[in-house]
Amino acid sequence: MRKKLPFWLKALYGSGDWGLSSIGMMRSIFYALYLTDVVGIEPRLASIGALVGIVWDAVNDPIIGVLSDRMQSRLGRRRPFLLWFAFPFGLSFVILWSAPNWESQIALLTYVTLAFMISDTLTTLVAVPYLSLTPELTQDYDERTSLSSFRTVFQLLAAMTVVITAPMIVDKVIEMGGSQQQGFMTAGAVFGSLGSLPLFLIGWFVRERFSPEKLPEALPFRETLRVAWQNVPFRYAAGIYMFNWSAVDMIAITFPFFLLYWVAKGDLLAKVNILGLELALESAFFGVLMFVCVLCVPFWLWLARTRNKREAYILGMVFWITVQSMIFTIQPGDTTYMLVLAALAGVGVSAAYILPDSILPDVIEWDELRTGRRQEGIYYGIRTLIRKLTGALIIFITLQILGWSGYQSPPEGVTQFTQPESALTAIRWMVSFLGVIILTGTIALAWSYPLSREKYQRIQKLLKRRRDEATSAKL
């Protein structure tokens, strides 16, 4: 009989993604624009900071995953990390947007790189243990999908809130006499504090239900990576996750440039009226997209249950590719058409948010059947590494392309600025056809993904038999 998790537990656990998603979304959408247009770092130089972040990611994510798996305390393996690091995680988001007003490009690059590394480390210290709780709360296939859907709802609500309100906070600070820099710091403080509280509450109230009685024997770090790579379904899941979030990040990072310099024709304060509400152009686009994302979550959840996760995901990506290719046809000033495509893109993006995360717990069960170990921290550490690698890589690639295409940072205080034709062409290709290429990769991997619902149910039966035999042997 299916054992359902209580609603309050699903809601509380899902709320943890409010913090991770709001902070991640604000960084994904505005950080590249912040580095070039607010801090004033040359795009190709700014991309070096993202490259250093990639190296740092490669060091800290799997290590923290291993530490999470091996933690021994009366609170369990995951909860201590949430209780200790939730509030420092929120504070680090303020530091991320606190670049000083220095003249030296090298000094600015050093500061923003160190700030990124601090924020990244504290994000990992809460994200890996939080995500590792998923398979320890339920062993039911559909309940895990449901649990992921609660996370996705909070993800999308947080993302929608950030894209609408963050520019409003920045504008309000400027209206009150502050600088754009102070506006970003204020937004960082708001979302950092709102994001840290749910993670702390999860650490306080949520208990691990299916932790192994015996902790896994310590393995060398390189051995843990080798074990993960030997898990064939995980290779597919990791590839899907990489291409999936590369496509999402490509939209998030490149669209502010596309909206301001192509659609708005260089009007840096461009606004659009939606239902009588004046919104910044980027707030309107991402707000519509995220609103449709939230509305479509029940549909993708229903389709994954009635068919399977793989088929539902492929359908979502095919739809998204169709819309993504149409973005190239948007012309300057055509905001109505832009918002229609934003709504249609939200349908496919919703599938990208909800379905990949529901696959990984099944992969972990297969690994337990194969190795006799439960190694959630290792897999979620690598998952978090992939998520942040994609964001950093897309930032790096975007800024490199912008730099080589002749992109120019607008002078401080201007409200109208036109980019060279070469930069505009590069921006249009990045928001459309480059995204289509990335999404095609997700379909190819999902088509070959080996774990179906039927195979997973067989895995569960074999695991249950093994556990029953181990219990009988102790008696």
C-alpha cells in the first residue's frame, strides 16, 4: 500500500527551494548584467571570475556531498548542515552584490571572484544536505514525484517573485537617492533573509525517515567519483541535468541583454503595462514566463504519473524547442508578441523545472541495489555541482561572446544606449538558436534513459527482499 507523506511535511520541505531558487534566479538573470553594466568590468575579464568559480565548484561540491553522507550526530546526517549554515547562506548573498567603487579592473575582478566563492560554498553547504533528504523521506515512486512537485512550485513562485520585485527594489532605492549598487545589495538582503529561514526550519522540524542503520564505509574521494560514474543511469541523468539547466540558464542570462538592447532599442528604463501595472520590461517577460510555469506544474505531474517521467519530459522539451526557435523573429518594440512567446515558453520551462529532479532519487535506489550503499550526498553533491557548473559556464560563454562581439558597457547614469550591430546579432543568436541546440541534447539523452517505472518497481522489490533478509539475519 502506498504510504503518503503528510501535506505539512511536503509543504515545509518544498519551501526550502524558495531560498535556493530565489537566490539562484537572481544570480542567473542579473549577475552578468550587474558585472558589466553596474560594476563596469569588461565582459571578457568578467568571465574569468565565472571560470574561477567553475574550478572552485569542482572542489567543494563533491567533498561536501561526502561529508554529508558521513556525518554522525544525534540530529542525523543532513539536519546539522541546515541548522548551522542556513543564516550564513543568506548573508553571503548580500556580499555577492557588494562590489566596491574601485577604479582598478583587476581589483574589482578579485573582489567579485572572492565574493562569488564565499556565496557558492555556503550555497553548497545547505543545498546538498537539503536535496539529499528527498530519498530519505519516502521510498515511493509517485510520492517522490509529488515531493519534487512541491519543491518545483516553491522554485517557480520564488523565481517569479524575484524577476518581478528585484528590479522594483533596485528602482525604489534609486528613487530614494541611492545608487544602483545599493539597490542590488538591498535586493540581496531581502531575498537572502527570506531564503535562509525555510532552510533553518527544515533542519529544525524535518526528520530523516529512511537513513541507513549503518553508515557507509569511508571511501577515498576519487573512488566516490568512480563509483558514481559506474552507475549507468546516473550518467544519463547527469547529462539530462546538464543540458536542461544550460538551456534554462541561457534564457535567464542572455534575455536581459536581449530585452534592453534589442526589444527596447536601448531604453534602459523601458517599461510595459500589464493589467494596469507598469513593470520593467525584463520583469514583465520573466514574470509572465514564471506565472505560466507555475500553472503548468499540475499538468506535467499528471502526465508523469499517467505515462512516465521520460515521455513527459521529452514532450515538454519538443514544445520548448518550437517556441525557442520563434524567439529570433521578435522585432524591436514588439512587446505583445514577446509576451505571447514568454507565456508559451513557460509551458516547456515548467517541464524542465519539475521532471529532472524527480529522476535522481530513482538513480540512487539503483546504486544501492548495485553497491549496497546509500550515497545520496555523493549524487546530490554532483547534482549541485552540475547545476552550478552550468550557470557559471553559461555566464562565461555569454560574456566571452559579448566581449568578442563588441559589446560596450553603458556609461554611468545614462538611460539610453545602443549596442553595435555585431553585439545585437550575437545576443539574438544566443537567446534562440543556441538554446535550441542545447535542448536537442536533452531529448537525445532522455530518449535513451534506462530506468522506467516498471524497472524502478522491480528495483524496489529487490531492495525490500535484501533488507528483509538482512533483518532476518539479525534475529
